[in-house]
Amino acid sequence: MYQRPKIDPIRYNIDLMKKRNHDAVLRRTYEKVVILDDDPTGIQTIHDLYVYTSYDLDTLRLAFQDDHRTFFILTNSRSLFPAETAEIHREIAENLCKISKELKIPFQLISRTDSTLRQHYPLETQVLNASMDVPYDGEILIPALFGGNRFTVNDVHYVVDNDQWIPCNQTDYANDKTFGYKSADLKEWIEEKTHGEFKSSDVISISLEELRNGDIDGITDKLNQVNSFNKVIVNAVEQDDIMVFTIALYCSLDKGKRFLYRTSASFINSFIDCDQTPLLHKNQVVDPTNHNGGLIVIGSHVSKTTHQLERLKRDAKKITFIEFNQHLVLTDELDKETLRVTAVVDALLRSGTSVVVSTRRDRVDFSGNDPEKQLAMTRAIANALMSVVKDLTVLPRFLISKGGITSSDIGTKSLGVSRALVLGQILACVPVWKIENGKYIGLPYIIFPGNIGTDDALVDILNELTEETQ
């Protein structure tokens, strides 16, 4: 049994801290905050901001000139090979610097990534740092994601499930074929991932004790001493912990320090002061004049997703389930399977029936130990699922996509989205896009991370969107 670690009580007044350091924060608000998202789930805690799926100079110029201080760029880099993600991040960094100079608007850069530590790390942030006009003093890592029950205590990163605090290296996320790892201690994880370039003993840790004592001056002093792109990890179990750190961070920035941020979505809320809003309701999401069925596409294979699908099959009413046989990727029959599923889905949606398309729950894995070949197989399957949506001839009442890579491919390749407005969340950490261009303008697109939610989560969403479950 995994026990909850000891957590210090809060000993500060967050409102007084904000007031005390208001000027330091205010002096930074002229900057743009640019968030690179390695799959579409980084928006899972924010609302009323735009997501862009391209990063050419014209698009970035538009984003920099927008009234919003913050915008997201979807890179979908978790689905890419290392060389591809390196090239994308190099181009993005160079283009950001060009537009920043042209418009004389400085920017802060956040590299949003997975809260279970599955990522192209340290590759992406190394490339970003090397491609900037001025290198960063340090890199700040905050993987805590409170809506997803991901917490960091005593430098160990935990996934909490049914009140069990499980070190993340003892979850199935650590066994990912492409992005696996051995350590849950973030200091050791950094040394592991950087192959010893950054030693665990050199990593700077911001402890819960410092945060919960409200030690703004002490934390600021630590940050002011960071150089040579050294790493800083932040322990956190609730949003106020990150808010205290952010106040100290702004004080350090006010003194001229430069940091790159590798974090989950929870940090973004504190850094841009984005308040939490109520969960979205049906009348804020779906068009009542659309009587077609809704579509749910499930590509993720983590155990949480499988449990959610099983519960949906048990409890759903008047919903048709179609299994997509992704194992045909090992033969020449995958295209035929895609055509079969597309035709059936199209007819059902037109009849007003909601449809769940899910891959077989037994994974198809490359027999060898080559992460790139495994990733290539994963991409082929994602492309097939993407084609099911792309070739539809009917507008679904809503579209739910389960899994980060699946969600990104459907958004960009199937629906042709280049810009979308984030409406908010329909469940904790489950965001909704309002599509503003592409194939289906106005379609509510619900992006459901594979590793988020209770077993009832899919049922809960359908209960909100339809009257077809009980």
C-alpha cells in the first residue's frame, strides 16, 4: 500500500503576498507568454485563450498582435521522431525571436508537457535554449497537475489513484515504449534523462517547507543564483504552492533573470493569473439545432482509458460501439479497415446515433526494442483513426477524442484547424475547443487526455452532452 507522504501545513496569506509583490508582477505584464504544447492537452486548466497549430511568421505576428497576453502553439511533438521535434523547436524559437524583435514585444516561453514525465526531454528545451538570441539562465521543471492528481513531494513525483500515492516510476507510464524512465525522484530523473550532464546533486529544489512558510526572499535568492541552464524543480500539492513560487519567480525576473519553463498545465494558471471557472454545461457546448449523433474516438491505450471505456460500455444507452482493429497495421489491410469503419460511422451519425470508435484494447507493439519503430507504428495507427474523422460527410453534434496524439492528429489533420478558442473544461482537465476554421467551424471538440479522469469520466461527459446515458 502506498501512503500519502507528510505534507507541511500552509503558513502564509497568499493575498498579502500578492499585494506585497504586485509591482514586480505588474512590470512583466507587457510581455507575451507563449506556450508550446507537445499535445493538445496543455489547455486543460485554462479558458478564453487561442491555440494555433502553425508557427510561421505570419501566424506568430497575428498571435503577438492579438489582445490576449497568452497563446498556445500546438507542436504535437510527442508523436514525432527526435530529429523532427528538434527541427520544429528550432524553427519556432527562431521565428519567435524574429517577431519579438520586429514588434518590439518580449516574451516568456513555457514548454508544456506531460505530467507523467513521458516526453522528449531534455531534447526540446535544449534546442529552444540553443536557438534563442540570448540563452536562459536556467530551466524550471514543475510536473504537478492538480486536476490530474499529480503531485511532487520531497522531490518525488506521485500519481494518486484511489487515495494511493504511487511514485510515478511504479506506474505503467514509466514503462512507455518510447518515453520510459526509471526514477520518480525528479533530481535523479533529470540526471537519468540528461545522461549525467546535469547531476542530481546540482539540481536546485524548491521545497514545500519553503513554499508553505511563504519564504519569498529565500526562494528568490535561490533563483537569482541559477546559471548555465541549471535545473530547478518545484514541489507542489496545490495551486497556492505554485502561486507562492510564481511570486518569487516574478521577483527574480524583475532582477533580470531568464528562465525556460518545462511544466504541466497547473503552472500556467499561476504564471498568467488565469482564474478557475465553473465546468461547462451542455448549452455552452453543443448546438441544439444539430440532431446528428455525437462521435467519440478512443486511441489511448493506458489502463485508465480502458477502464473508462469498459464503464461506458456497461452504462451507455443507445450508443453504438465500433472496434477499430489497429493490429492490421502489421498487414496490408489497415486501409480497408479504415474505409469500413468510416462508412459505418457516417451512416450512424446521420441517423442521429452517437458512436464510439475505439481501437482494440490489446496493444500492438513492435517486437524489437527500437523506440523510433514503435513510434512509427503508433503514428500509422493514429493516421488511420484520423482518416475516419477526415472522411466523414456529416457534422457530428460533438466530437470527443481520447488520447493526446489522437487528439492532435484529429484536430490538425482531420478537421484542418489552424486556430481554435479554448472555451474551458467540461470535466477537470478535459478542455473544449471551439473550432474557428477548417472542416467544421463551430464544432465542439472535446480533448480528453488518456491518463485523466475517474472510471466514470466518459459516462459523466456523455451524461452532460446527451440524454442517451443514465
